[in-house]
Amino acid sequence: MPKAPETEFLTIAAIRKPRGRRETEYLFNEKQRIFTFRSKSKTAAAAAERLEEAFEKKLPVKARLDMPKGFIRRISKPTAKELGQFERKRTFLADAARPRRIEVAKIDPTTFNIVDHYLKHPVFRLCRRTVPSYTSAKNIFDFCAKQSCHLPGPYDISPCIPFQYVPDGCYARAHKMRWIITTRYRYCCDKVFSFANQDSDRLAVQANKWGGCCITWWYHVAPLIRVRLRFSKLRNLSVVLAMVIDPSMFDKPVLLSTWLSAQENTSCDPNAHVSMYSIQPGSAYWPASYDGTTFGTDPTYTLTDGTLTSYRNLVSCP
């Protein structure tokens, strides 16, 4: 059974007021999902005012969310003591890489995914160990996918990873997979973040693995690894490609360009568009700003495991 809404401390990334009849959208750094209020009651209006005030003052809020439905149930102010505890627990990534604007439709996949040709991101210089073959990358993918909470188990890790719940939690899934890649397989990995943070942009995907419903986000993240592919007829010729491990969306490792393109499903949302993407060290957990220039971390995996446990019984397409 889905868990009841729980109160969380959240920071507001943006408040978007779309044109027309669409509801005001509330984006939290700690959630990839886009939230709205269910009704226009006095209670909702008061909560909206608290969010506006907190956003202007750059303060966190205590939010009670309905995750399965994407509704904000309640907003309250943290006490001074709670605020101090919240701030002391937060850790940030030092020297985060700058995001890059992108037009996914104009990507040339024959060059874009080649690490040494196009993806000359500074972060890539910090991670030298390359996965030696696509077969090895597929083995990593398959191990991660087998830890999915929708499977009966037993699992090789704890807690299981709720790949079956696509609407939110990518940050926790990605961080747990990063732990698997670095501890079990001894490869370093980065994270790739995609953002819909310009105008009315939204990331939109169709959850074909989990019922086919359409899902929208304001950001998404997954592990990014380097995979060496060798040409069978030319033994000395090989290429290193940037590939994404994302069992919530795919059945195998995919090229970075494929991963980005899948988030522009205009049949799900006419505003589906990746505004920018960012490659960060694997320690990056979630964005700490709407513009994607700062990131929070979770070095102890406490936030990671807590989110995975909370989402283990949720589904994408009820």
C-alpha cells in the first residue's frame, strides 16, 4: 500500500505560474516531481502565501506532500531550532560544474557521445577508469535492475531500489547505483542531470516499462559511465562513449543522447524540452538551485536509503 504523506523539509527552486488555466507549479530542489495544490481553498491559499514568502526569503519550509498524486497538502514554517538543525545537516558539492544549454533535436549522436571528441567536460578528467566493454556495462545495468523493489527478491543490497516508481526519487536511485558501481564493480562514475528550467519547459517521458502513463519532471539524474567499444575488424581501434544507467526508463545502458531525447516526449506534454544538462561528480545528489549551479550531497547515503524505503511500494501508473 502507498505510504501516507509525510512532512519534509524542502527548499523552493521555483514557483511557475503558467499561462491559461494550468495551476501554479511549485518546484522543490529535493524533488524532481512538479507539484500543485489540489484545490483553491482558503487553506491552499494560505499555504501558497507561505511558499511565496519562503521563496522570496530563500528559507526552507515544512511540507506535507501527496507523492502519488503530486499535490501539496500542507505548508508550515520550521521553528528556529528546526531551521538550525536543517542547515547543519546540509552539505554541498564544492566547485560544481556549470550546466550547458542544449537543443537535443540538433544533437549529432555520431559525435556527441564520444568522450574525447565532444564531451570535454572538466569532470571527466577526474574519472579515469573506463568500463572496458559494452558487455561489462550491461552486467552493471542488469545487476542494478535486479535490485528493483517490484521484483520478489531476495536482493543483493538493502534497501531495494524502486525503479518502478518513476515520478520521483531519481536522485536516490542514481546515488544508490553510484554506490554499486564504485563499491561492487570498482569503476568511478559521474552523474548527468537534465533540467527543464527555462520558461514553460518540462521534462516529459512515457513510462512504457510501468504501464505507459506520461510523467513530467523539472529535473532528472542518472549515473554516467565511460564505456569502451572496440571495432571487431580493427583490433587497435576503439572509442569511449558516455553511457547512462537508468533502469527506470530503459532495459539496457543507453547513449547520453538517447537518454536526453527520451525526456522530450511531446506526445506527453507539448512543452517537453530539455533546457540544459550538467555532468557532475558522482557525489552530487540533488540540485540546490533552479539554475543547476549548486548541488547537495549525501555522503552517508542516509537520505538515499530513506527515500528508497519510502518509495518502495509506490507505482508509476496506478
